Amino acid sequence: MNRILEVCLFAVTLATSITPTASAQSPELQRGIRVELVATSNASPMPEADKNEAWIITVTADGSLYFGIDPVDTEGLANNMLIHPRKRTAKLYIKADARAPFANVEKVLAIGRTAGFESSVLLTSQAELRSQASMVPPKGLEVLVGPPLPAGAPAIVLEVLNSGEQLPSLRINGDQIPWPALQNTLRQHLQKGDQKLVLLKGEEQLGFADIVQVIDACHSLGAQVVLPTPQL
């Protein structure tokens, strides 16, 4: 069972190469649950996530959920979102362990969408050297959340599929591509149209780290990512 810790934002991360299973120890936010965040290279600063009133949903490696520091199930999470006041401009921050099942994160995204969040921020760790004395602000990747896009909407469809191997397989608009070719292939597709929109479909049994690495690649090219959520 995870210990509830007093948290400060002093953290050190070791420089690592980004692979689909890369992760780093989480810089802590407010008071919270310790998890291993996925290491990314293209996350944006999210200073609001470090404020006491920020809504942070934690998903642990075994799929357990916390609203702030309170353990909840999916029904309890939905109820908490209904009864807790929030600012209209507030974001929903998801602090998921790299090893968490993607299916559990999808459920949180769906509950957040029902509560009125059309986007969510996936908090990540950064694979860069930092001094022990430096303040490490929260960073994350913002994704759009919602039902599948209407027929004819201009978007690149990127699928992350269980391959039965260490790495999942990737398909862009139905064409299978190798992991090393992901960014170049995405760049070629994005150059064909003005709207940089990627509809990302990930199989539920995959680990969360695999999905985040693909999202990070999309953000490196300035593309927005849409995650269709399952029906609750």
C-alpha cells in the first residue's frame, strides 16, 4: 500500500533515453501518493498543478485510484467530482504510474469528461539532469478528451496495439510502422494538412507508459492528441 507523504517539489531525475517503457521517480505534488511517472521530453510546465486546490487524480501501478490523497473507486471518484467546487478554468491532472493499466486511466478520463473536463493533463517526469537544489515545477502533456470524432473530421488515426511482444505495434491510418519511424511518419502526415490533430486509440491492456510515449512524440511535432473515452 502506498504511503501518504509530505511533499515538496525538490527532485532529481537521471537523464535517460526515451523508450516506450521509460519512467522516472515522480516529483511530488502538494501532498500525494508516490508513483513512478513516465519520463517524457516534450511536456509543458503546469505550475497550477502544485496548488492546494488543484484536482489531481492518482492511478497507482495496480490500478488503485485516489482523489487527492483519498482512496476512491470509480463511482466515488465521479461523486467527488460532482460535490467538490472548482474554478471554471481549472484543469484535471492525472498522475498515473508508468506501470498502471491504460484501461484504468481511460476510466478516469471518461469520468472527467462526464464532469465537464474536455481536456486533461497527464503529469510526467522529465528525462533531464537537475541539481538537487533546483525547484522542479510539475510538467505534463495536455490531451483532448471526448467521443470519437465525427465522420469526415480531419485527423490522423494513430493506433497502439498489443503485439504480444515487449513493444506494442503501431499503425497510422491503417499502415503498420516501426517505433523508430514514428516521428518521421507522423511529420509526413502532419505536413499534408493544416490541422495538427491526432486521434489516438490505445488498447486497454497496454501499460500507460506505452501510450504516453506516443503522446509525447505527437507533442514534439506540435500536434494535438484526442483520446476517445470508453462508455461508463
